[in-house]
Amino acid sequence: DTGVSQDPRHKITKRGQNVTFRCDPISEHNRLYWYRQTLGQGPEFLTYFQNEAQLEKSRLLSDRFSAERPKGSFSTLEIQRTEQGDSAMYLCASSPPRGNNEQFFGPGTRLTVL
Amino acid sequence: GIQVEQSPPDLILQEGANSTLRCNFSDSVNNLQWFHQNPWGQLINLFYIPSGTKQNGRLSATTVATERYSLLYISSSQTTDSGVYFCAVVRRGSNYKLTFGKGTLLTVNP
């Protein structure tokens, strides 16, 4: 059983460019989460999907950010017109449909905006 | 929102020493997890422990939900235990999102 995977692991981009990250959750996990972690801080919640439905969005998720999970499997997080303040580690997690809500995290995508 | 406070912020130990990390939270929770973040940024699950006590090898954890705190014990520490330890909770009634503390940076010296 593979864990949560994320792609790419690292992304360097110039300010103003668009970037897209992908997350593949653990198979049969219907809940998927995106978090953002900046240096020296704990991860902060961005958004949550149950199957294909986006059920909650943090106010951290400005209108430059959009997340999708079109078929209830993998998810993408797009950042448009990147800014230097978007530089962070973007973490994806998933949890199973039944039982406890233990979340399992992927390795993250580290974004650097120059 | 719920507040999560971890202490101490930094801890330096000699190999073989024991340590206790604390997590205080400000509201009722229905999920509490402890993680170890490795140098590459990966969050490794240590415990899912909204209440009670669990042990896994040299690590154990206790959550006293009624008093809103959790403790992570590391015994006979090894250099590979170094890294940041995070406590994260889901506030009762919220939509499954984890709220993290700022972490404890543990350094174990040989």
C-alpha cells in the first residue's frame, strides 16, 4: 500500500507565473486536505475535500488559489500570479471514509518564488 | 479558532536521555495526532490519540481530554529522534481540519 504522493517535490518559479501541484491520496481515502507550511511554523489548513466536493476553504486561500478533485481521486492545487509570499511547503493529506479521522501526509511540494 | 501550544519550543538532549513534550489545547477535540517532521519535511505519524495512553517502542503518549493536554514521552533518545515534533488537533464540531502547534525542535547529541 503506497502512501500519499505529491508532484513535483520542488518547484522554483518566477513571480507572476502560474504553478500547479498534484496530490494522489492513499487509495480508498475519500477525504483529502491541503496545508501550507512556512519556515518555523506548523502547517496551516487550506482546504478540504470529501470525495469530489470541496467542503471547506480557509481564508488563507485567496482568489489566486484554486483546488480541484474532479473525480474524487487525485487533487490539484493551482496558484495563479505567484508572489514571493507564496513560497512555502505545500502538504497534502488524506484520511479514510470510516473509523477515526487519522490524517496521513505526503512528502510535500516545496515552492520557491523568485 | 482553537489554540494549540507546545512546550518547550526547543530541547537539547544527550543520547540516552528521556524527554517529555507537552501540548495544550484550548477547546474540546475529537482528534489529536503527534507527528515527527524529518529533515526533508515529511510528517511521520507517531500517534492518533484523542484520549488515553498509547505506546510504540520507545515512544508513548497520553492525552487527558478533560484537562485539554497531551504529553509525548521519548525514552532512551537516539540521534535519529532529532527533528520537529508537532501536535495537531481537530476541534470538536469542525470539519476535520487539523490545527497544528508551532512544534518542539528536538536535538539529540551523540
